[in-house]
Amino acid sequence: MQVLKDILYKVNIKSVSGDTGVTVRDIHFDSRKISLNDVFIAIRGSLSDGHDYIKNAENQGALAIVCEELPKEKVNGVTYIEVADSKRALAYISANYYENPSENLKLVGVTGTNGKTTIATLLYDLFTKAGFKCGLLSTVKIMVGNEERTAIRTTPDSISINSHLSDMNDAGVEFCFMEVSSHGIDQHRTTALKFQGGIFTNLSHDHLDYHKDFAEYRDVKKRFFDELPASAFALTNIDDKNGDVMLQNTKAKKYSYALKSYADYQAQILENNFTGLLLKVKDQELWSRLIGTFNAYNVLAIYATAELLGLKTLETLRIISELNSVSGRFQYIISEREKITAIVDYAHTPDALKNVLETINSIRTKNENLITVVGCGGDRDTTKRPKMGHIASALSSKVIFTSDNPRTEDPDKIIADVEAGVEPQNFKKIMSVTNRKQAIRTACQMATSNDIILIAGKGHETYQEVNGERFDFDDLKIVKEFLKTLDK
């Protein structure tokens, strides 16, 4: 239980009507969850406007309404708080309601187009193996110490974040590693959190269905670093052309990492094959089970962060060598008899797909085929579709275009958009199989001894979303079954 005026601390309030000394039971931005003595925060969303549901909240016993636009008729006994920005208000109200749990943690945020999940998850694994109690907020899962919770989106809403962080406080968690998405930053879900550090991975084409253009996407990411306190560190990939931009206005202590440029943390790739990576960092050899140049950046970011958070170098090197790849991130299996390698990866952006395909091509002998199964999600950025088609067809021996998560779109129309990026010299390489399971089966049937199959786009996801429904679908599980059949 909290007093209303206490949870309004730092909120930009335009007007107040009613008593702010009342005791609050709970806070919600979904009017359907409102019960007696709760606070309802009316949020303007892309699909609906919370202001349309103020009457519902009042009828269900809301004690107070926080909104950008006051209702024409007010209910006696209800307190109305008019604010400049409901999303920012929600962030501060959530943090205050849960007694600012981020202040009791060493919270590190990871942002960028690719690599967020790998870096956040492996930092959680690293510090857990080092003996610390840790938390994780990621696309794949949420961890409160050793307790696993289901993740719904990359960056949860402000109430959920602070609720998880509060539970971490109760569980004695010391470090928390968190993915920070552009949506989360733009919608102020991370506002009011106190970060110990921020990591920038890279920036490439993504989410332009949400952001107006690439410049806006970049500037939203930059805002995360602009808001870091002077007590925090800001670690950036200086090899990325936007790496310097991220830290231009930050008050945090600036650090950089790179494979090609001069940086505070530099690495050289000594070996890169299907068994892992051997890097040279600060005259020390660092072995990782992760594969590919893009993972060399991820490993280097993890190493640098561990050092900035005070972990001893030799312990960091030892534990990194024990870390396994994250679910759906370059996960691979090899069939017993035919030695066909199947790789499942979340690559759903042009840059991520290019990285994975270039990694495979740099390792393979070229005596085997590289068969790629890929699609694009529906109701998302359409401009990346031809780019994905171009990259897949240019860097693969054969390509099967298929359905990803079509959502409310026609999957055949999405595939046509992807095919539009294929250049004439690559037409003979491609085919389309709309049913994703059948596409994976076809790739397995096409493969001969030592061939490589890449199944890209869904990674860790265990569902396929079609017309608002989610059906069980696991790329790794399905390809394992088909390869097992071929081995019989």
C-alpha cells in the first residue's frame, strides 16, 4: 500500500482535482484489471487510447485517474491527475510504487539492433557462474535469481519491469542485465530506472514500421545513453558508424570496444570455426564456444562489461570459455550419418542475416551447399523484405522463401515482397514453400552429406503467429525430427 502523493514523485503534473493523501491498493494501465482503490493510468497506444476507458476504470472502483486529457464529467471521490505525458508518468509512478528497486541493483542495459539477447543472457550466465545472484530481462526469458519467468516482449512495460526488479530486491539479486529496445526507450518504459551501465552493440535496418526513418530510430537509441547518470558507464562498439554518436551527450563514463578500430577494449580473431572463437584481448587469449565475427563483438562486449563491473580478468576469461550459445542464436546440430549441419538463428534483419551467412561462408569449405530457409514477419517493416531476399539469394547456394510470423498479412504476399529483392543471376537458386514446416522438410530432403542448412528468422520462438493466433512451432525441434528421419 502506498500514498498517492508519494507515487507521484517526479511526475510532470499539470493539474490535480481531489485528494492525493489517499492510500493506493494497486496501479494499472489496463482498465480491465482495475479493482477498488486502484490507480488507472490512461495511455495513448498505437491500437487504442486508454482515455476511452476512463469510465470503465471509474465504474470498477478506481481511486485515482492519471491522464493527459481530463474527462468532461468527474466522479465524486475520485482524484484526477492531469499530466504532460502519461507514458513518462507511468514510468515514475511504477518506480515509486515499487520503491525504486533499480536503485538497489547494479542494472546494466544493452541496446542496439543485433546482439542484445546474447550479451544480456551471457552476462547473466557469467556473473551467476562467478557466484553472484543475478537477474535477467530478455527477449527469451526473465530470470529472478534461479527462477525463470516467461518473457512477452523484449522490454516489458514499466509496471512489469519494476515488479520484476522489486522481486529481485527481495531475492537478494545484486546484478541485473536487461535488453533495452527502441520501442521501450521511445515509450519511456526504462525512464525512472537507475542504470549502472549501458552497452551499444550496433545499428542497422529494423523497426521502420514503428519509427519514421532510420535517423529517428538512431536518435531513440541515443536517448538511452543521454539519460545515463554520471555514475554509470557507457560502452560502445566503435566499429559501428553510429558508435560515437551514441555517446555524444552522455554524462556517463565513456568506453569503447572494437575489432578493427583503436578502442579501450580491442580484440583480434585468431581462430574462427564451427568449434568456436579464439580471440586475443589485452595480450590474453580468450576462447569462446560462440561462432562468427558478429559473436566476437558480443564476446568482447561481455569481457569489457565484466571488467568494468569489477570481475577479475582471469576469472572472466575462464568463465567465458564455459559459456554456451543462447537459445535460437546460432544453435546448431549435426546429423549422425550424413553429417548435415542445421543452424537455427533469430536473424530477422538484413544485417543479422548477412552476418550469419557471411560467418557460415567464412568457415565452410565451399565443397558443400548452404541451403537457407527464411521469411519475414507480417505487420512489420516492409522495406526490409527485398533486402532480406537479396542477401539470402546472394550468399546462399540455394534458398527456400517461406512464412515467418505472417500475423494478419497474406504470407504469399510477404514472400513476393522478399522475392522482389532477388537479382536475375540468382533466380535459379530460389524457390518458395509457404508452409514453414514443409519448407524445412524440403531443405532437409535437398541436403546431401556435409551440406549446411540455415533456418533463419524465428530462433528461440516456439510458436508461429497467424491471424492473431499462436500455434506451436519450434524450428530446432522440427529440423531435428527431419534430420533423424534421414539418418534412418
